[in-house]
Amino acid sequence: MDECCKVTTISEQQQGVIRVVLWINISMFLIEAFAGLLIHSTSLLADSVDMLGDAIVYGFSLYVIGRGSVWLGRAALLKGVIMGAFGIGVLAHVVFKAVHGLVPVAEMMGVVGMMALVANLICLMLLRQHRSDDINMRSAWICSRNDVIGNAGVLIAALMVYLLHSPWPDIVVGLMIATLFVRSAISIIREASKEIASLR
């Protein structure tokens, strides 16, 4: 299973940081999803799914504390299903956008993409001091680090859309992010299903 997709229990000392990072991710998911739908940006929609995935992991990490391995498996399985559904939705948006040739508003892409980058950098700094605590906190830190790379892709797409006045840079970046998420979701569902089956 991908390191940043694991749902594990966390210590009491780490809960405060996880809660802050959770709310940052939820807020940015809503902002990016709304902006992506409003301006027809596939890359913003795909990046919002990334934010949602992280929020689900952090939320489940808090929820399953002390509930045992079965709950960990169920949480991971639910996360995989949700991530897969959103990933397929983004892929459907790619098809719709390619057919209709909708060009997103590059300036808005840039502004929201920069907001997401700042949010993930804050998460990265908050998690940095705990990245050596255990595998859970290290995986959370890896998630935020990967998210920063994704945000850079959105900003590059925004610049290319602005320069070329074409939807294709946005479509390509969004497609890459969405494809990675669908693949991760499939991997999570398989491993979570095996873990649940082994515990019965």
C-alpha cells in the first residue's frame, strides 16, 4: 500500500497537529473543488481529490484510535472506495472537457493553485517536526511533500493555459493526478480487503 495512504493509530501528542492539518486539507478540498467546477479546471479538481484523500486519512487516523486492526482495515477500504469514486469523476471531467474544448481561467487557476501550495507548505512544516516519530507521521509528511509537487504541476498548467490559451495543459496535469489516484485507490482496496479477510 502507498506509504501516504496508510491509516494507522496515532499518539495523543500527535493529535493536535493532525487536527490542524486535517482542517487545512478539508478547507482546501472545498475551495479547489468549487473553483475547479466554476472555471472548468481539471487539474484543480484532481488536486482537490488529493486534498480530500489526505483529509480522509487524517480523519480516520483520529477516529480509529484504539479500535483495533479490523477498524483500520475498514477505514482503509472506505478511503479507497471514496478516492476511486472521485478519481473516476475527474477522469469523466477530462472526457467532457476534451469534447467541449473548455478553456479554464488561467488567472484563477494560478491564484487557487498558489493557495493550495501555501496550505501544503504549512502542513509540511507542521508535520516536519514529527516525521521521525513513527510510520504514521512519516507517511503524513510524505503525503504533504508529494502534494507540494502536485501543486507545482497545477501552477505550471495554469501558466501554460495562459500562454497557449488551450485547455490541454490543464487536462494533461489533471489526467496525470487522477490516474495516480485511481491506481492508488485500487491498491488500497485490494490490500484492505485482504487484511479484513485475514482477520475474520
